[in-house]
Amino acid sequence: MPAISGPKRLVLGREHDEALRARVLAALRRLKAQTRASSWDIGLSQEIGTLRFLVEGHEITLTSETNAGLALEGPPALVDSIRSEVEALLWSDKTPGS
């Protein structure tokens, strides 16, 4: 029986890294993501912000959680595609004259 793969969760970096968050949102815009929902919760010392998007017919979740980081979750191939877009944006930011 073939293995069934579920959603992939990928921690991209620190939860308060605004430059990283901006790159992730830019990558999602490039992929024509549609915002589905957003929420923000706090409990004790824990903050959790969640954004849900629809990309290519699939749901992607971007979560910012205290001490857990900024994470993407969704279909593995789509998570990897978004990560590649974020990395491309990072390299273009570091390219002189860009």
C-alpha cells in the first residue's frame, strides 16, 4: 500500500522576522494567493497569528507563534514552491543594484 502524505509544515524562521514575513507575503502574491481567513489569539505568554490562503485550489496556512516561529503548512509540493519563491526573493534582495 503506498504511503499517504499529509500536509507539510515548514518553519521558515523567527516569528517576529518582518522581512521574512514580507517575502512570504510577496511570494504568495506572485502565486495569486487569495486570503481566506485570519486570526490572532493570545494565551498566557503565547501569541498565535494565523493567515489562511487559497493557492492553486489548495489551502496554505501561514502561522506566527511565539517560540515556534513563522511556519507554512499545506500540500508538500506547494509549500516547497512557496519556499523556493521566498528564497528567490531573498537572493534578489541581496543582489547589488536590485
